[in-house]
Amino acid sequence: MLSNYFASYIPANSDVHRLNPLFKVLSLIIMLITSIFISSYIDCLMITSYLVLSLISSDISFKIYLKEIRIIYPFIIFVTFINILTQSTFVSFLSDICRLIFITWYILLFVHTTRISEIIYGISKILFSVHSYDKKNAISLYISLAFKFPSVLKKELNRIRYIYKGRMKKELTIKEKIDLIKNIYIQAFHNSLNILEDISEYFNIKLYGYGKSRTNYYLNKFSIKEGLFLVLNIIIFLIIIFY
């Protein structure tokens, strides 16, 4: 049953899938920080070009990314409303929308091309100041599960909605509809936490001694290619901030 909740990772043999987990975690951090400083057409063009090339290199159908962009529709409406109220410029509005889309798609790219064990490995390598392997793995696991939570919650919502499908078709008062929707979301949220707890227990067993393994070093060795990509990320970051 747990295997159904690892579906956010999409198996493939693309260049992005094969990238070092440490690089992918560092790249995610750098590019998300970079997106905060988007403020011009050139910034939008540069960061969008990098994103599109990354998405194409992932060998995952672009339709999947387009379909999943729906999760930020409420935020786009909210940003549009705020920009109208504050009478912001079109460039400011475009920057906000570009920022939202970039953050969403880059996180989706990261989650779809990186196994949860790889995310844990990458995060644990960043936590160099934490000397205890157990603490490193625990912190890395909890952060990794945070990436899993939206997909788990989405699956649970779809499953529970299907169960309540017959009842939702009945004529209900507004109060009854609100109560039903509230119960669906509460139940889905509660179930999602239980599922993540089961996943956590599974990976706690799998992670025993994970950080000490010589095999993991050779499987996830940081190559020149990842180093060059990391430099490219930093250059984009510096250009957007200081240009």
C-alpha cells in the first residue's frame, strides 16, 4: 500500500534523474532563493529558460507539469487581486506570476526526478555541522517527508471524495455541504499524517547506517558535471540579484 504514495517520483533515465542528489538539493535551495529577486523581464526570461531546459531534460511529459500547475490557481488569483488593489505595475505583476510558476515547477521537477532516499541523502550531506548520523538522517527524513505531504494529501482527498461521491450528488443544504467538505479535508489530513508516519517508520529501518555506507559515496559521487551546473546556478543567482 505504501508504494502508492511514492508516485510523485516518476522513474526515468534522464540526465536530471541521474544528477547527484546533493547537487539537486543545493540547486533547489539556490534557485528558490533566486526566484525571490525576480524583478524584470530579463530576470523572468533567464530563469524561465533555465526551467524549461531542465523540464525538457527530465524526460517527463510536459502535460504532467501543466496539469499540476492548477495547484497554484488560487495563489494566482490572490496575487492578481493584490496587484489590482495596490495598483502595481505590469512588470511587478509579471514578476509575481513568474515567481509562483517557477517555484511550483522547480519543486515538482525536484520531487518527480528524485527518490525520497536520494532527497534524504542530499539533505544529510548538507548538514555537515551535525556530527551524529542518526540526527542527520532524522532531520533529512522529516524535511523529505514535507516534500511528500502535498502528493499524499492529494491522493487521500481524491480517494475520500470518491467514497463520498454518492452523498455529494444528493441535494444538501449549504450548511450540510460545508460540513461534508470540512469532514473530507479533516479526514484526508489525518490519514495523510498516518501514512507519512508509516513511511517514516519504513525509512527509519532502511536508513540504519545509511550515512556511513561507502556504496552511497560511489553511487552519489559529486562529478565535474554537477559542479559546473552548480556554478551556473550561482551565476544566475548573482546576475538576477546584482544586474
